[in-house]
Amino acid sequence: MDPAELIVVALWSFVVAIAGGVAGLVMGNLRLPVVIQFASSTSAGAGANVAISAASTLTSSVTHLRAGRVNARLFWLMAPPSFVGGTLRLPAMVRWLGTTPRDAVGTNAAAGAVVGIGGLVGHLAGGVDWGILGAGVAGAVPGASMGARLTGRLGDRQLLRAVSAVLVVAGVSLAVEVALG
């Protein structure tokens, strides 16, 4: 594998992980096109991407946990269904459960780690591109930690705006991917 390709994966994983860390989101859909571009196969790239997501969200969730932004009761309610897949947890926590934005972000990150681990387990049989995984984790772990620390510096309104912006970028990115085929 070309070292320049690994650097691109590491840098993109870093950027995506900052956004994911601050918003408490996995963000694998933003990382996936770059990972697939350089992976040995689509399946192995998908496996690496899920594992990078797991490492990234585990890192951000530990940072959020240390800062007291993980609601343990909500985490244990959300973790089991998240292991088999599940999304839109963050808006539901804020809107319907009255969770503070900071706690929703931290708790969602922790549940996202469960999603990533479940996805990795599911992809192990199909293979994982370990070189891509290593480069992605090297970038994602410091980015996720940095993003999660930024969460604590934002007020509730600023944080909700940041989460909204990240979700808009993720949604537009997905729409562009689908449109381009």
C-alpha cells in the first residue's frame, strides 16, 4: 500500500473524528468513500471503516465519560439495540427525553461505540484491510479526543448548532454519494 494513501486516510479520519467527537456521532458514512477508495477490496474497506468508527467513538466516549457527559441509565437502555443497529438516538434524547445536549452527545458517543463494535464483529468474517484500519485509527483517535473535549467548551445552543451542522454535512454528503452512484 502506498504511504501517501495511508496518510490521506489518516488525515481524513482525523477530520471526520473531530466532527464526530464534538457531535457524539460515529460519522462512518463520511469516512467510508475515502477508505473504500484505497482499500484492498470493498468488503475489507467496509470492515476497516467500521473498526475505525469503533475506535473513534470509544475514544470520544471515554473523554465524554471522564467529563461527566454520559448518562449511564440512558446508555444501558440504548446499548443493546444499538449493538444490532440503531440511529437517531441523539435528537430523541434531547427532544423527547429532556436530556441536556452535552449529556446527549456523550451518551450517544458511548452508544455509538457499541454500534461500531457490533459492526466490526459482523465484518470480521468478510475481512478487514488492516493497513487502512491502522492509518484510520492513527488519525481518528486523536481527532475524536479533540472533538469530544471541544464539546465541553460549547454552550448548549452552540453545541446544538454544531450537531446540526455536522448532521447537515453528513446528509448532503450521503445525498451526493447516492447521486453520483
